[in-house]
Amino acid sequence: MTLRIQSLCIDSTDPKVPADFWEKALGWRRTYEADDEIVLEPPAGSPEDGVSPDLLFLKVPERKEVKNRLHLDLRTATQRWQGSKALVPTRFRRPGPGGHLGGNG
């Protein structure tokens, strides 16, 4: 049996907030939305379409109490820094070798 990652699941008391952020930051499309979950997928026809896992934002009743156990490492299309201060949180640092953008926490 061959397995692949279908979705990265992100819990939130209000899934709309992180979904809105990542939709704008990545330029991905919202393919499903309900009160308790939102799905983002890469743009149709893009190199990531059908390859990258979906982002699934799930509503949970409990608030976050400890450090996140999931983060996203990003890479720019041109391997050069193209971040916007309006979109990229200050906790992200400039890319290292190969354009890798990692979180500071």
C-alpha cells in the first residue's frame, strides 16, 4: 500500500482566522468551507496541485495552551526573499541557504 499525506490539520477555536491568513499568504484556493472546517488547496493547475497536502483548519472548543506542535516551512518561487511585512509575521526570519524560510519558535 502506498500512502501520502492528504492534509495538514490545524486546530483553532476560530478556523476562519488562520485560514484567511494562509489563503492570502500562499495564494491558495478555498475548496471547502463549513462552520467547523475550512480546506485550502494549491491553485488549480499549479505545480503543487495534487502534490502538496491540503491545509485543513478544524474548529475545536479548547484554546491553545502550549507551544504549537506544527509549523509551515516556506520556500519562495524564485529562491529569493519576496515576503511582505503585511503578510509574513515578524517571527519569520529571512531565508537561509536555498531560500528556506523557517519560524523562529
